Amino acid sequence: MTGWDITPSGVDFVTSLVGDAMDGIDKDVKSYGKNAESAATSAGTISAAYCGAGPPTGPVGAALALFVEKTARDVMFLGARAAKSANGAREATAYYVAGNLDMAADTQHKALAAPKIDLPGDGKQGGGHK
């Protein structure tokens, strides 16, 4: 098995650490969404008495909503990239252990490609990361 120096137990250990980190990221992303929504709601609105009919959310809330919308793909990319890398490492290692170095190399190469991120209603399905 020339050119490869893999310790399957080491790959398993590291990918399990990645899984633990991904669980933490998932919790943080959910918290991020809730906290951004709370901040937008708490920021208040422009008073109709001074500025005419105000929008349902104020300028800070609108800016936060736009920020979350524009960064959603990047935030989702973090988890997708980690998952694709860890899964690719596991699959390539399994091919390595089975002695199929061509499939191990192919799987490793495919894991390097950017994951596709699909957001509901954005019209960019399968568009990958920008």
C-alpha cells in the first residue's frame, strides 16, 4: 500500500472529535438564529409620531434580518464542510483497509470538493458555497 500511511483507529478518533464539534456548532447555529431574532425584536421601531408610518421592524431589526439572510449559506457551509470531510475520511479509510486504493483516492478527492448548500426558497439549489 505504497504512498498511504493511515492509522484507521486514528481516523476514527479524529472524525469522532469532528462529530462532537459539529454537535456544538449545531447548537450554536440554533442559538444564533434565536438570538438574532430576539435582538431584532428588542431593537424597536421608528416611531410613527416622528417619522410617519413605521415599518413592522425598525432599521436595526431589518439590518439583522438582512445579515442573517445573507450569511445563512456561509453558516450552513461550516457544518456541511465538516460533515463532508469527516465522512470522506471514514469512507476513504474503509477502502484503504479493504485494499482498494483507487477507490480510497477517488473518495478522498470527492471529499475535497465544496459541499452543495440548498436553502429553502433561494432558487440556488445545489449552488454550493460562494
